[in-house]
Amino acid sequence: MTPIRSTRSAVSLLRPSSGSRGHRWTWAFAGALAMAMASACSAGSAGEPGDPLRLSLTHQVVYDVAVPDAVATAENFYEDAGANVSPDRVYPSNSGDAVQALISGSTDLAIGVSLSAVYSAIEQGADITIVSAEFKGYGDITYYVPADSPAQSLDDVGGQSVSTSGPGSTTDLVGRELQRQLEDGGARPPELAALGNPPDVFTAVRTGQVDVGWTTPPFFFDEIQQGTVRQIGTGNDVGELAGITSRVNITRSEVAEQRMPDLQAFFRAYEQALDFTEANPDRTIEIWTEASQLDATPEVLEQARAAYPRESLDPRRIEGLDVSLRIAHELEFISQPLSEDEFREHVAIDEIFDTDTGQG
């Protein structure tokens, strides 16, 4: 797999015929993105250097998305780094919405966007720039079954129903890779059931509507601890997904071109916050609880935090680009192959962190 820094610069849904799900999501995303791009032509603006950066976060609770920002705010890292960040946050419902809000000019920086959504946006002509990696792997997608299920691992779910949040989602990508992995091994592929968010999925598992549920830390980790349900794997157990970057942080290209010092200041604070989380786990959990209004025990939150080791949160490095691009095309999140060189035209990680250009 090729790691890079940069070079410049949910209801059961039976397994569809090849590509139908990817095409459906791509068409819908393309239409919405076209509207956002049209809006950007009249309303989008990079703003002036020093203006507050407007952030969107794809989740208000999920650790890798919410915690660095919450820590940087609570510990005054933004102020110390000279980063002017708007106090307001936008919480789009998914990565596609995050891209659209960014392109339309409603936000300046989108945190925690799935790389598959970025690939699709690039293919549709969106003028976006990746300014940092965000999370490596799919280990936070946690799969579970009822306590009395015979399944002990994801290798045992052939022919069963496995939940996803919906077509085009990260859980859909992992589910489709799981289908392929089991089929290649001679097992029946599971059926994917698009069931929505973790609470809806948990209800479906408990009522027998689906065999395998998914969640993300810390949601329903108390049920796992209590033995109501049993974890059988994570997204990192599927194919080559463990070693590739799954989420990134992006901006509009005009913001990257005109406000680089503002972005550099932001990511100085962002990286300082990441280091803080590793050195100060108790304070980090306290900040996470307060900022996200979590109702969970410290034990559950510590178990959840363990799904996000510091090495998976390296903002300077996109991992497994060749594998990621191949999977995105094979699963038809993009209709045509996207080369690594074409992708790198949309990466400015070196400029953000003032590092040497190259691959690691």
C-alpha cells in the first residue's frame, strides 16, 4: 500500500446487481453537489485572512471528529496558536452534506469527511483541497450480535443480514467489502440491510429484524459490557481496510490558496489537541463528556477512546491511497479510475504542516 503525505503542493436491502447501489448514491450526490457548486459561484467566498474559520463536524460525539476540536477549544489551543475559529459549529448529517456545505460557502473547513465522498466530489469537479488526514482504518465500526447468536466473528456471517446506515455510507463500503471477502473465500455473502443510525440498528437487532448490528464508540458499548449483545469484529477485520485512511479534513481550494496562514494556525492547535488527548486521558474524557453531553460511565468512555489510538489520528499522513482508490472504483463510489497523481492535485498537507514533500 502506498502511504502519502502529499506531492503538492438503513428494511432489508438485498444484495443489488453490480454497481447499482454505488451508482444510486453517486447520482444523488452529483445532483446535490451540482446545486452546491452553482450556489458557490454566486455566494462562496474564501473570506479575508484572519476572518473566523467556520467549521463543520460530521459528528458531535464520535471521538476522532468531536474531541480534537473540543479539546482545542477547552484548553485554549486555538487562541494560543493564533487561530481565529468561529464559536458556531455546523453538524451535517453525513459526509456528502458536509461537502455540499463547504462547496456552497456555508463553511470553510469540514472535519471528518469520508474519503469515498471526497473521491466522488473530485470526480464531479468540486474544487476542494484535503488539508489533513483525520482517521486511519475502520476500527471504530463495531459489529455485534445478540448474546445467543452462534456467530463468533465476521467470518461466520455468510448468508446472514448485516446492517449498514445506508447506501453510499462508510458502513456500506465496509459491508460490501465484507460481502466480497466472504464470497472470495467460498462462503455465501451476507445481505446488507440499510437501517440508519445506531439506535435504529440496535432496535432491529433486539427485535430480530437483522442478524448483525453496527455501532460506533461509545454508542451501546454499555450493552456490550453488560452482555446484552456481543461484539464479533470491527471494520478493521475486513479485507485491507485496517491500513487505509478512511476520513480526512477538507477545505475549498480558494481558502487553501488565500488563507494558508489561518489554516496552518488551526492545525497547529489541532495537532496540539491530539497530543494532549494521549498525555491526558482523564481530562480528555471529561472534555468529551461535557462537549458532547454524553451519558456514559467513564469505563465505557475509556473503552470507546481505545478505538482511536493516537497513531490512527496522524493528520500529516494519508495511508493506503492505492488500495483506497481501487476499492472506491471497484465498489463504484467513483465511475472512472482516479489516479494518485490526479488525487494529489487536491492535497495540501505539506503546505499545512510545512513538511518535506514525499511519500513515507
